[in-house]
Amino acid sequence: MEKMVLEEQIVIVGAGVAGPATALSLKRVGIRGLVLERSDGLRASGTGLTLGPNAWLALDALGVAHKLTPLYPVRNKGGPITVHRKALLESLAEELPSNLIRFSSKPVSIEAQAQEGPYIIRLEDGTVITTKVLIGCDGVHSFVARKFGLAEPVNSGRSAVLGLAVFPEGHGVHEDVLQFVDVGKRVGIITLSDKEIYWFLIFNTPKGMAVTRDPQQIQKQVIENDAKDLPPIYAEVVRHSDLSTLTLAPLKLRLPWDLIFGNVSKGNMTVAGDAMHPMTPDLGQGGCLALEDAVVLGRHIGESFINNGKLVPGAMVEAIEGYVKERRWRAAWLIAGSYISRWAQLGGEGWLMKMFRDVIFYRFLLRRLIGTADYDCGKLPVLNEQNKTH
């Protein structure tokens, strides 16, 4: 069988949150960005995703905020809103041409013809794609990040169980958020609608713990071990879980100094989303930063494209370096802030830890950490008709 050879302006690896958002950001400034996704369809399964004000500003810049806001009551005006991951991904993907996400496309090698590209991507099915710019949105274990030497993420020492509970007749829970914190453990439920509840369990990973992927076994462990000392509503929510949404995984993070001093780009290659800044979920900023990344990357590449009338390799290097400079320190600070938040809230019950938590963390530090998330990533440049590429 003859192999397929394609030429693209920009290739984006990964169709999680960052991938379609980046493709949409580029589309808004007239640039085609092909998304390669190893799965056979949009990875729209999953639970909830908390979006802070910074994420909604990014969604507004991408032109999709209006599609999501009617679906969720604004319980805390100006505060975070938890949405279905599926709804967010579909809102992004619906704005893209149907051929802009190529499914069942797993890269197996990346070759650079020169420092600034073009890059040759070979897929598992034998397809060869040549591109001027390569963006990795391929998650924690990014294939693209590994290509230019960004240090691997490390274990945080914690694991997370996530699930979506469905109550066909309604759940009757009136609180928007219920959270329970104990030494080494944090659990919570967040109502998404009158019939659906997103729930989570974050805990210190026991040494030698075997990680199961069997959703029934995960559900059983949570109900029998973790929910027994909690209010009955938590176990009831876990019992109503849609088993297809249940996941158990170790939490990883990229060390802040690896992000500050490491290679976050090389030539016309870079990364976004979890491929750049995996972090613990304590500030709820992982998905928010991915949306910010998409807008900032689209802004820098778009300005270069509009100013030059086309994608110029040398100018693209400058655009990507500008993106990295803008994102590196912000992401590193939020990685560190998330870890500090976890350590302060779950670190223990000794008198010194209690004093730090009650006197320093809750009174001063937490407010500043949350304030850091209050950020506007900016708008995309205005596109003239003559600048559009196809």
C-alpha cells in the first residue's frame, strides 16, 4: 500500500483541551492547524472541569464562551464554574472544519530537516506529514516535549479518583459544592445539573499501591475504604457513578525550575497544556492554563503571520519564543502554588503545621494564590481577508 504524504502549515499533536483550543485560536487568525489524535474519536469522555474567570476570558477570546454559559447556572458571579469536559471539547471542536482533527493518528517519529524545520512526522499507519510548525498538546507524557528535551514530569506523591454520578430522577442535592478534608485526603462533590454530580477523591498514594483500571473495583474501594467516615451523601454519589467516567491515576507535575530553565521550545516546536505544565489540581488551574496557552500561542503566531503575510520560519521562531517567555513563569508559579496549597491543607495536624495553615496560609497566602489565577490572556489579532490561508 502506497504511503500517504501530506504537507501542512502547522501540526498540533493531541486533541485534549489544549489541542482543539489551539487549532481554533489559529483558525481565528486565518491559519490552518491540523490536529493529530491517536484515539479513534474525540476524547470527550470524562467528568467535570473547573473553569475560573481566566478560563472564561480565554473562551471569550476563542469565541465559544457564549455556547457554554447557558448550560451552567452562574452560582458564584465572577467565580469558578465546573462544566462537563465533554461539553467543553465539543464546543471547541464544533468550531473547526470536520477534517481539521485527524483521528487514529499516532506519531512514531519526528525529524527536523533544519533547526527551524520543516519537520517530518511519521505516523503509525505509515502516513508522512511535513509541517513548518509543530505544537505538542499531547499531555503529561508528551512525545513532542521529549523530542526537544523538556524534563519529564515527576510523581507528586498523590493519586486522584474522578467520577460523574448520574441520577435519572434527580439527586436532590441543594449545595453547589461539598468538600471534606482530612489528613492526606481531600474529597468533594460538585453539582453540574439537577441530575449529574461530579465527584473527586485526592489522596496520598500508599507506598507500593497497585493502580487498577477496573471501574467497578475503583468504585468498590472508594465506597468501602474512603467513604466510610464521610457523610452518607458521598457514598451515595459514588454508587450512582457512570462507570465509563471513573478513573484512578497518580498525579504528576513538572518541577517549576525545569519549566523556568529547561527547553520549552526548539526552533518552531513547542508545547501547550499538560504537555508544558502538568500540575496538581489544588488550585483548579490545569484546564484554565491550557485555554490561556491556546490564546497566547494564537496571538503570537497570528501577529507574526499577519505582519509577514505568511508563516516565515525565522519569524515563527521569534513568535514561539515570545509565547514561551509569556507562559513560562506564570505556569511555574501556579505549579508551585498548587503544590504549596496541597502541602498546607493536607500536610498534617502537628502544632507547627496548624499554625502555618491557620495563621499564614488561610489568612494571607491562599488569597494571593487564588488572585494569581485572576488573569487576562488577551485577545487574538484582527484578521484581514487577504491574510487567510486554507
